[in-house]
Amino acid sequence: MTTISKSKLKTHMLQVFRQIEQTGEEVIVTDNNRPVLRILPITTTKSVSEVFAPYRGQMVWHEDPDTPTSDEWSEL
């Protein structure tokens, strides 16, 4: 996380924005050493299939994962 004063942001805004785009890191803007703004990059969320794509075909299920265990049956 980077911190920058309002006055420095005003003079270097384009550079700061490019840095945020490249690194994905948020920037805290201060006014008299007090944090007043947070600038974050917009991120897109991944779908479930995109998140688990590297693991597709690598997992083996020996039973139905939704089947209750014997401990769950004894609680009824």
C-alpha cells in the first residue's frame, strides 16, 4: 500500500494512476498526514470454472461428497 499527499497526487496524478493499473496496489491519499481517500483498481471477478480450471481432471472422488457421514446420522 502506497501513501501520497494530496499535493503530490495533484502534480503526479497520471503517474500514480499508471502505477495503480500496473501493480494493482491501492494508494492512500493524505491531507495533513491524515488518510482521506483510498484509490483502488477495478478488478474483475473470476467465474467458478476459471478458479478451478487448473484442478479439472486432477481430483478423484471415492464417494458422493453430499452423502452424510456416520457421525451425522448418529446425531439424528
